[in-house]
Amino acid sequence: MTEKGHICDNRGNVQDMPYRVHCGCNKLATYDWLKDIPKDHQYDEIIEVRFKNTRKGFYRNIHDIRFNCGDIVAVEASPGHDIGVVSLTGELVLHQLNKYGIEPDSEEIKKAYRKAKDADVDKWKEAIELEHDTMIKSRKISEDLKLDMKIGDVEYQGDRTKAIFYYIASERVDFRELIKVLADSFRVRIEMRQIGARQEAGRIGGIGSCGRELCCASWMTNFVSVTTNAARYQEVSLNPQKLAGQCGKLKCCLNYELTSYLDAQKDFPDRNQELETEDGSAFYQKTDIYRGLYWYGYVKDNVSSIVPVPVERVKEIIRLNKEGKKVKSLIEEGFNKSHKLDFQTDIVKDDLTRFDNQKSRGKRKKKKNKRKPDRS
């Protein structure tokens, strides 16, 4: 059975709907922060409609119908018509068109016919019920044809005249024979659409290691390439299991704070430069970027006894070393070493085992002796 859910509009109305349009699967949702502002026109000329997972489209309101967010509508498709849910109306649609580089007067914007009738919704639900079984059967067919591809999802058009097969392939695939077999098996028009690993993760959805919904499923539309240099600049451990997301690629969030880290390190000195002191050569170990600290040790590749040195002090030592002078100590006088070293994060303070090794508290103080009764 298909998982059921609900959709809600800006007016707080809730409707029972198939799984692919309920609130938990509302991919790439947009908050209409202009909904309370009075409109200059009575009806919306263009509306935004969402379909399964991350697919959205803009449609022209040719019949001047009053659409609200959450309304199920019948829109133009090729061929026939499709069924979707209105996700955005009003002035914010124009901002979305500008964001994606679409002209409001463009002829590529298709038409929104009407609000869906009961017959349209029933046929739409029947199409949704077929999607999972169709995906399983299509995978078996592609395996029998020995095609190096993976069909990750299937989406039926609202009128059940066309089905979109989303697939992943590392190389170019000749699926002409596959289309013939699929058309004969399911009796619909077939459209093959290739997607990447990140797009597949966005369509399927899930919870990331941070505990929140995947960014690619909730708000991201453009995927920028991520390299391991982003982790190196941020002093993140190069552990592939921690750096990879559910798509198997490097996490997109590695790029979020990268520019801030790069800006903070603009004036940092060369890390490979050894510092010459009277106690010997000090070697770089690690960086605390936002606190402006380099950590040095007198034994290379040994972090058991390392010393934090401010970046300005490192610059001064390098300058003195170039003049042929050796400093007495890495840390200049007046530097509060205990302030830099003796700290704990909130995670350490709230650790579940923080009470295990503590000594038992002393016995409770004995109660004071009560007054003896007066026998006189």
C-alpha cells in the first residue's frame, strides 16, 4: 500500500493526500513571506506547482482562477495534462522566475487549466500506486538487457499517459531497446531522464549526520563541486566515512563556511616554516583558525606535548630567525597559557560518563542532637 500523508496550505487547511505531496516530503519548500501584503491584482498571473520530490514548474493562470497554496491543479503537459499541488502564489513567484532566469512573458511557461476534479485526483492516486512496482519491474528489465545503469525512481504523469524514469549511469547508455520493452510492458509513453548521485539523494531524501533533513532535499537547487581541499582548509579530519554524504560524494556543507576560513587565514604565516628557539627547532602540528593559534611541538609528528602560539608571535619568531636570532621561548612573556589551554566544550561538560570517576561524596552530616526532655 502507498504511504499516506497530508498537505496544508497557508490558511491552515489540511487534506489527506498520497505520500509524495505530504508535508514530510515537501522538497525545496519556499516560505511565502509576502503572503500578508495586499496584492495589486485580484488573481495571480503565474503560479508555482510542485510534483513528486524536487520537481517544480511555473504555469500561467490563463482563466484567472483564484489559486491558493495547497490546491490540487491540472496543468498542461506534453502530451495530455499533469496533476500537481500549488506551492507558491503572489509576488514571490516573480522573484522565483528572476532567480531561475525565466522571463514572465516567455512562451515556454505552460498553462494551468483548472483545479483538479475528483475524477482527476482518483486517476492521479491510481498512477501513484503503480510507481513502486513499475520501478522494481523496470530494474529487472534493465538487468536482463545487461545495461550499466540504475533506475532510481519512477514518476507517472497525472493522467497516466507518460512515465518518467530517473536513472544513474557512470557512462553513456544506449537504452533504445529498453524504451521499447518498457513501452510494451507498461503501455505508456516513456521518458528517460539521467540524474547524478546528488540529485538522486535529493529526490529520495533522508536525514544527514547533523540530524537535519538533507540540504539537497530541503532547499538546495545548484550543486557546486566539493573537493578535499575544503576539508584541509578547515582543519577537518580527512576520514572518508565522515566526509561523504548519503550520495557517496563529499558533503555539500563542506563549502558553506569555506570562504570564512579562507578569509581568516589570509594573514597567517607559512605552516611549513620551522621555528628556531634556544631549546631546539619547533615543528608545526595544527591550527586553531578562529582563535588565531598555531600549535608547535619540539618533536615532529608528536602531539603529546604541543604548545599554542599566537599567529602574531609566529610572525615575529620567523622575522627574528631570518635575522639569525633564536628566541628564548615560543610563548612570549605575559601570554596567559592557562587561559588558552584549560578549556572544555559543552559536549565534554555534558558527557554522560562525567560522574563515573568522581569520588563519592562524604557522608551526610549528622543531625544535631535533639534536646533532652526536662525531667524536672
